[in-house]
Amino acid sequence: QNQFDQANELALRLIDQIQSSQQKITPETKEIFDQAQWLHTICEMHNGKVLKAKKLLKQIANSDSYYATNAQNVLDKL
């Protein structure tokens, strides 16, 4: 449990830093953002926050994220 909490905190910090950055989003930054968002979503699921995780999964599934297909597959199974 503690590992998921720590990973979630780091993912949220990274998401916040990318979103608040004034720099142009590069493909590398987009990839890192997508990974952090996916990690945050998985952590929320493992922490039992299913409604929040579903909301995040829907956002990812409806985006151009690398994880969009994975998010939709998880949603289909919930």
C-alpha cells in the first residue's frame, strides 16, 4: 500500500509540473505525462478509489494518449 501511495504522490507531482510548465510540450514530455497519468490511475485503482479511477480512465480513453486503448479495455472490464 505504501508503495502505491508514494508512486501516486510522485506521479501527481510530475503531472502538476508538466501542466504548469510554460515550456512547449515536446513528444518526450507528452510521453512522460501520459505515463504519469496512467500510473496515477493505476494507483487510484489499487487504493480502492474506483470512481475516481473510472473518471481518469475515461479521460485517458478519450484522449490521444498512448494508454487510450488500455484505458478503454480496463473500462470495458469494470
